[in-house]
Amino acid sequence: MISTRTKTALAAAKTRGVRLGGDRGNLPAVAQQGHAAGLCARQGKVVDRAFALSPRLNAMALQGESLRGMARTLTGEGIPAPRGGPWTAAQVNRALDTAGTLTAAYGP
């Protein structure tokens, strides 16, 4: 019964013109070049975001802020984490590592 209702609802949504599926901004590239193109597009966005945040993260690191403290500050300032939720120390560390800034102070 669940399968039948789901199929019926999806068919109705499709007739209304609702776009089904998950377009994450890289589907044309994936269709042309495969999975590697989509992966490359996502990684490019990650690197761009890390470099955009690096001046702010550097300033906090130079003030002696811990990774957890940086995460708290970024979340408190309303800067969304990569997946939209609150920041964690691991995410801040990855952002520092990606941008190549001050990672020696916080380890590998």
C-alpha cells in the first residue's frame, strides 16, 4: 500500500510540473563527464568557501581561540557550516586545512 500511494503521489506531482530528483547544481556536468565532474564541482565549492573564511579563521587563531571556540563564534555570527548546521571543531579544522592556514598550530 505504501508503494502504491508513493507512486501515485509522485505521478500527481509530476503532472503538476514539480521537478523531481536532486539537482545540486552539477547535473549537466555529471551527465556529460560522469561522477568525477560532479565530485570536482563539489570540491571546488569547498575550497572557495575555505579561502573565503580563512581571514576570519586566521584572526581568531592569532587571538589564541581554540577550534571549538572558533566553531562557537562562527555559529553565533550566523555563518552557516558547510552542510547548513552549526559548526564543529572538526569542520573548522578541515576549513583551516583546506585553506592551508595555520594548521601547524592545530595539528594535522
